Amino acid sequence: MKKSLIALLLLLSALCAQAQIRVMTSADLVKGLPCDKVRFRIAYEMTFVNDTLRRPYHPLKESMILEIGSSVSLFYSYMSFHLDSIFADDVAKGASNAVINEHLQKQESGKVSWKLYDNYPKKGTSSFLDGLGSERYCCVEKISVPEWKINTDSTKMILGYTCRMATTVYKGRKWCAWYAEEIPIAQGPWKLGGLPGLILRAYDNQCQFSFEAVGMEQVKRDINILYKGEKYEPIDRKVLDKLYARYYADPVGYITNNPNIKLEITDGKGNRVSNPKSVPYNSIER
């Protein structure tokens, strides 16, 4: 993957939060290509378990946003978006590396680094964007819609909407979802969709991943859905999975394999901490 040396030299330190290390590069400065207009925005609380061997589970939480346009949708972490925005703003203002690092260290790093676009770059495909160290990858795949079994007898009230239950086996997990027919949008969090209504709650049967809608709005302002993967390297899903395995086996070693990067691991208060070795990783897809 081609990257400018200047972009790498901007990086003097990285943050470690919940065993994730954020490395900021020039790809994070891209404003993005408009690919649709936001019509609806739904906020979800995502709960997930990285360490499946630790019992009881100690789940992590992340605020996620689903932006829905006329054809394209985007699902991303609010905190990761916020951190990228701070980095881009500092660089645009010509801030020094020391100031940039100081600002980043004061921010909570997002625990979810990936973004997911549906129906982009073309209808029927999805683009999964993620970063490992200073590398940025884009995995384009054909959208596969879950085959749901609807249970019309089970209902729940979620955000004031009557929701019905549906179940499926999808991407290696058994899922239960609750969807609102009053909101005729066949979408939901992550890759879950294809029901006759917006999915407001979903969880797998092992209680390792869950999504809960906590708010929504119909967007009346002129806001673009922005595609930010134009500088990302195309990658196959199987190759990406192998890179995830390498990264989580030794994240610091993976990152510092690039000689242009100096890495300093700190806690949330800016104190030096020892380098993590292998860290738990539990993929939502199997």
C-alpha cells in the first residue's frame, strides 16, 4: 500500500484503549466522496465481547451510527469518527506533532475502527473499511441478505414502536432481531437487514454481540453520506482475516514493523504502559 513518508512522520505516538491501538495517517484526513444524501440516522448501542475465554463475559460498549440514504447506507463508530475529525482539524490548522498527540491523548478512542457501506461502490455490493497499524484496507463483497424466519406471535415495544421477532443463522452466528413494521426500511445495524421494517434490536444466541437502537431522526438538512475509502488498499476477505490474526497476535510488533513509526503506548491519562502482547479478538463473522 503506497503512503507518503510525510504522513507516517506525523505519527509520534499512538493510543491504546481496550487493547486497540489507533495509528493516524493521511488516509484519515480524507473528507470523503459524496455518494448519497442522509435521509435517516439511527443511533445504536453496540455491546460486544472480545475475550470469550474470560467468564463471566466483560462486554465492551460502543455508540454506533447508521446513516441511510436513498440507496447507500453507512454504519460506523461515533467515537472513531470524532477522533478522526479532531486529527483532521489539527492537521488542517497546522498544529505541531506535539499538539496533535496531546489532543488525541485527551480523547477516548473508539473501540470499533471499521466502517461498513451498503450499495457502494455499486448496488448489491458492500464496502468494509478498516485499518491495521498504518495500513488501510477496503474489502468489497457481494451483499448477502440473511434468510429470516419471522415469529409473528412475539412482540416487544422498542423506542415506542411495536416490534416483531425474527431469527436467522448468518455469518456463522444465530441471530435474533426485533424489527418495526411501522418503519418500512429493510435495514438494520451491521449487515443485518432484509426484514419488512427497520431492525431496532438484534443479538446473537451466545450473547457476544448485540445492537440496541437508542434514538433516530429523519434528517431534513442537506447532509452527504461520505465514502472515505478512496485511499484504502483493496483486499480479499480471507486475506484480511489472516491479517487480523497476525495483528492481534502481536499488535505492537505488527505496527512497529514499519521503520518510520515510533510507537508509545499510554493509558487514558497519558502514562506509559507496557506493550501488550497477544490480545483477545472475537470476530462478529465466522
